[in-house]
Amino acid sequence: MEKLQQGDRFPSLTLNLVGGGQVRIPEDVPGRYAAVLFYRGHW
């Protein structure tokens, strides 16, 4: 897999939510920009 370059479309991802359910990125993002935070949890 290659790195994203300026102007590339973000690849489609389906992520499981902590409280249940799923979110699809970028399809479920309401705006043009978003931030995704990954929390590893307790060591």
C-alpha cells in the first residue's frame, strides 16, 4: 500500500464504536474534514 498524497481520496474504512455500532469513513463524515482518534486502552 502506498502513502496518501495531496489530493488523494481517503480509503474507505469501517470502524467499530466503543458503545456499539459502526462508522464508515469517509461516507459517514458529515463535513469535508474529520479527525480520527485511536485509543489503545489500558496497558
